[in-house]
Amino acid sequence: MLVSLDKTISLINEGKVLHIAADDSLLSQLPKGNWIGGTTPYFISEEGGMLTKDKLFVNEIDFAEEIRIDSYGKYNVFQVVDDCYDNGLTMIILPFGSEVLAKYAKEAPEVEELLMHPIVGWVSGLDLNVGGEAKVYDGKTGESYTDKAVVMYMKLPDDKSAMINIVNIFEDDKTDAAITFPDNTLSVTGCKVNGQDVNFADYIAKKGIDTQMPLVADYNGVFINTSIKEVGEGKVDLYAPVFKGVEYRFATHVSDYAKEFEKRINEAGAGSPFFSCNCILNYLYGNLEGQKTPPYAGPVTFGEVAYQLLNQTLVYCEIV
């Protein structure tokens, strides 16, 4: 829910356990307490998509028997798998453009223990019209970071469990060429297209590919996106990494984001997710300002986490 600064401070002072997303000008005014947060001025609210620096999006976590809050740098970020509760939910927020995010993005799929624990979260961002730094906040200490991840561990009652899902409006175009990459990387030069060595940037230019459509990999029927950040001279930068040996294709074109989201949301059939987030690329490319995506409301993010880093998806979590 979007609430005022005074209301958020009141909830913290009452001892509530909270997840908070807001502009840094608001997060920096919050007192210490049982909360973690990240910066973004973009939201999908109950009233629709919007940019606001006057309100904070707050999720109250009233289902946890106990919680712990910690922060991690690039050298120990995967300690999260050791620190999780046996029956719990872990929420992680990582700052956009940070080395800890790059580390998590490239290596998370290779950490087998990661899939043993429900991990959900997002990448904090900034106002694209103004610039600045993405930050995360450890409410327990009151510290903010541009180079660490903050994590909240939530212990669930024995009769409850966390279910993490994604809504992805993209599918791979089976008629398109299959693309593979030689390394796990966020910056691509060479690749193989239908087994032939090519420069990826040249391939995109020659084919006239719409880079608002992500690369898509089919993981046993689950489509995972990798979005194009920038096509440069002989090099392509990505918002999430491609992985060695995985077969990618560009997504089938989506002409009406809002309509396609409505369709996929109805198919997902979620009840009352306690947390959701939607990608800034969906917000921008899909013109989601003013658009609603019920029952999903939450921050618009610079990357989503459902175990691993995702792009151009809506991620949500239910406690069942």
C-alpha cells in the first residue's frame, strides 16, 4: 500500500515488520526498526502505475514468527543460503549497478543450495529523469548502501509455506534463430547463431531486431528473460546475464502490454500476494503509467529476484 511518510514512521515505531520501497528522500528520514528498503520512485499501485516521491510503498509482514536482518557484499552474498530459516522466506534487495548485483546475477543459477530456500526480492533503482544512485536500507542499523545487498529472513509457522511465482508476458519465437553464448556474462561480443559464429551487435543491427523484446530461454516450460540494455560498437550490454550453453531466442513481439498482462494475470490466478514487483522495462515499454495490474501492487524495479535475477517480469509471493 502507498502511504505517507508520517504513517510509515508510525508503523515502524509500533514495531511492525515492514518491507518499504520509496524515493531516497523519504527512506533517509525513517527511524531504525524492523524493516528493509530500497530506492525507486516508480510504483504500480491500486490506483495504477505512477511516479511519486511523496509516498512510500509498504508491505506489512504479519505472518513471520521471527525475523532477522543482515547485509552482504559481493564476497559473501551467497551466505544467504546458509543463513535461511529451515521453513522460511528470504527477501533480498540489491542496488542497481553494484558489484554485488553483478555477482549475484552471474553466479546465482550455479548455487545449487539457492533453490532449496524460497528467495524473493528486487533491484533498487532511481529516477531515470534525474539520475543519482540506487540504494538499499538496513532498517535495523539505519545504514544505507550502494554496494551491499540487504536481506530479511522470515521464519514461517510450521503450517505455512512461501510460494514464489512470475508473470512473464514473453515467449520465445520458435521460428527465430537459436542463439548461444560462450560465457556467463552481462556484456556480449561474440555468440553462435544457429551454430555459426557472429558478432551479437552486428547480428541485432543487420536483422533490425526490436531490442524492447528480450532474449528468452525456455527452462522446461518456464520462460526466463534477458533484456537488452545497450547495443554498442561491437558489444551488447545486458540487464541480466546470459548463460553458457543455454539456447536463447528473441521474444515474440508484444503489441499491447496492458492487455497481455491482464491475460497472464488471469491465467496465474493468484489469491492475495503479500509482495509483488514489476520491471521498469515493462513500465516504460508497456506504458503502464495509470495502468492497474490487480491483485499485484508494489514497486517498479530495476530487476526482479525469484531465486535468480530476472528481467521484464512481474514477481510475486504468496504465503499459503
